[in-house]
Amino acid sequence: MDLTQRPYGLLAELTYHCPLHCPYCSNPVWWETQVELDTLEWKKTIQEAAELGVLQIGFSGGEPLQRKDLEDLVQVAREAGLYTNLITSGLGLTVNRAARLLEAGLDNVQVSFQAAEHDLADRIGGMPNAHKRKLRATEIVNRVGLALSLNVVLHRLNIDNLSEIIAFAEDLGATRLELANTQYYGWAYRNRSMLIPTRVQVEAAARIAFDARHRLAGRMQVLYVLPDYFANRPKPCMNGWGQRYLTVNPSGFVLPCPTAWEIPGMRFDTVRERSLVWIWKMSESFNRFRGTEWMPDPCRSCPQKEIDFGGCRCQAALLTGDPSNTDPVCEFSPHHRLVREAADRRVDESPIDSFSFRQNP
Amino acid sequence: MPDLSDGPTRSFNRPCLAKRARLQIDPLSGNPVLLSQEAVILLNRTGYEILERCDGTRDLAEIIEGLGTRYSIAKTTLTQEVSQYLEKLSQRGLLQWI
């Protein structure tokens, strides 16, 4: 096996069921409920991932706590030597469950928050009292002795409270805080005009996050995911298609990135029919945008092509209709104005109720 | 698991890997790695030998003592390099002092 082309991370989307309705959910907008992988199928997938070189697994969803076999899967992953992270809303976490997860070898729990403030958080998540229950979940994580990290998705309605969000995460005892500007795919794309912050907001937030990162170094790791609509160069999405990461969705389809499901015309293979090794190495989907050979200009002749890998295929597909185009975030893309115009558009002040909230499968 | 509670035994001079970090041998390459959420740090042999000793029971001098017999460089240089290395990991929240 060529060590330069092994995956490091597997995102295991155990289920798309979730009690929340966040209007920026990264789950597919169009999803016909299919039979979820069962425990044995997941165990086999995790073991194959380890053989392929994966070192880290994120248990995600939907809400992964809705799967009763989560503890078993964590244990299998730990026995295979993987670093295990639970990516959760915190809803459904009890002391017993947390203790069992710790015993199974869980390395980290990442709890999502919608805001630092109760009322706004519950309105964004579309569920009364969710914020209070999340607070309770973080207490449980700390009490049983699991490592806690926080994730907050940023948008026009909460980005001005960034200082409060950072202080909130410190108070909760988080060792890591991921401040993720909304990425506009799927549900978030539907709600883009209401979610997108202004340039002034984005610049103020970047300063606050930068200061916090230095001030809190060693106590709480602060990560700030840049809002790429306000950038001139694309992000090195997934570190290149089929280079470092794979995602397995609830019915076993293997994707180079979690949002690739929504690229029109792509066909993906499932672990029910093929081994993970075959899919990683041989499948048409993983090879489609691997390397730099597939690139059209301006990427093909660009000195940055090994740095940003042409940006995000999902974004190119969504905004230009063709996944093999240069990511329109790039200033050299002939479609760059699509991004620029969305970023500089007049603020849409419709009330929160008019969001297109994520519906559950 | 070392006692992390504040108490008379706590002097903040013994490094210990943070709860969210894990030291491991990569089964594919046989090389040591330090794992944490969404990060894989590839270690060299020396890095591994240092971190292996960061279990909250030894202070810096004891860690150096343990390494000393294997490295032929001067003790002051070794101390300086090890403490810089540990400081870097502390800043990333992967190591704590208890």
C-alpha cells in the first residue's frame, strides 16, 4: 500500500435521525429513508478502515446517540487502534451512557451549540429547551471524565456574539472550540440569504477569534473555520478529493466528503457490495477528482493547484452546475462573481420562522 | 489515571498527556503518532521516547534522566530541547502540567 495515499480519517454517519432542525444542517436535503447499516456491517467497515490506514473515526449523524450500538462501535474502533470522537448534539446523553462510552474507550466528545444564549439557540435548533439539555450533557461529559470540545456554527444571527460564545465555551470546560462559519451546501444553501453574515461582521469575528486563539493557547484550542464566500482563494477541501478522508453514510455509501452525495450525476459505491479498500483505491467516484489530471483551466496551469486542489467539488457543482469547474470562490474562476454577489448582497432580515428548517427523515 | 485534583501534591512540574490526546504506534508504518481530534502528529523516535514518559509521575529532570543514557549530547542542550518540545505541545493543549 502506498503510504502517501492512505486515508487518515473516517466520518461514520450512523443515522440521519436527529431531534434538532438546524437550518444549516449538512445532511442531504433529499434523502429517502433507507435501511441503515446494522451493527455487524459497521464493525466490518471500521475494521476495514483500520486496515486501510485510517487513524481517526468521527461518529456522527444526524444524532449518533440515537443508535443503541454506539458503545459497541466505539469499542471496536478503539480495539482497531483508532482515535474515537463523538460528534453529537448532546441530546440523549445520560450519565450511564457517558460512563459506558468512556469504558468503551471514547477519546473525545464534541457537543454542538447553536448559540451561547438560550432563546436564540432553541429558535435556531427548532426545538424548545434543547439548549438546557445540551448544557446538562456537557456537565455529564465533564463529570464522567471524558474530554469535551464544542462546535458552534456561525452565521449572521450569532456571529456578533462571538466573544460571549468563546467565554461560554471556557466556562463549560471545553478543551477545544471549533467556530465554523456556515458552509453553504444543502440546507444552508436553501437558507443562504438569511444566514450569510456581512463583510463587516466577518472581519470583526476574525479579529476576535484570532485574539482568543492566542490568549487561550494551552487552555482551550480555538479553531476558526474561514467563511470562504469572503475569500479570494478556495479552501483545500478535504485536503484533496480521495486523499485523506472518507465518509460512510447511514446506508453504507462511501463518499470522498460528507456533502458529495448531492453532486448531480455522481454514483457512489456501498460497503454492502464492495470492500472499503476497493472503493478507496478503485472506485470511479474516488478516482474522479483525485490528483490534478482532471483539472480544467484556470486550475490546470495554476501554481496553487497542489495547495488548494481546485477547492471544493460540491461548491463547483452547486454554483456552476459542473463539479469539474474551478471552485467559484477562487478569484480566477470565471464564475467568481456568483460568490462575490452573494457575499455583498443586501441583508435579508426575514424572521427566524421563515427559515427552511431541516426536516427529519 | 493520575490524580488531577488540586491538592498539596500538585506542583505543576510533571507533564502529562492531555485527556484528549493519545500516543500510539501507527500499525501501517510502525511509526509513533500523537492523535487528537482531527490531528495526527507524526513523531520521530525521540519524540515518542519523551512523550512515553509524560505520564504525570515524572518531572522534567526525571524525564531527562531517563533519556540521558541514550543520547550523547550535553545535558543542558537536551534539557533545553525537551522543554521547548513540551512547551510547544502544551500550547496546542495536548499536554498538561500537574
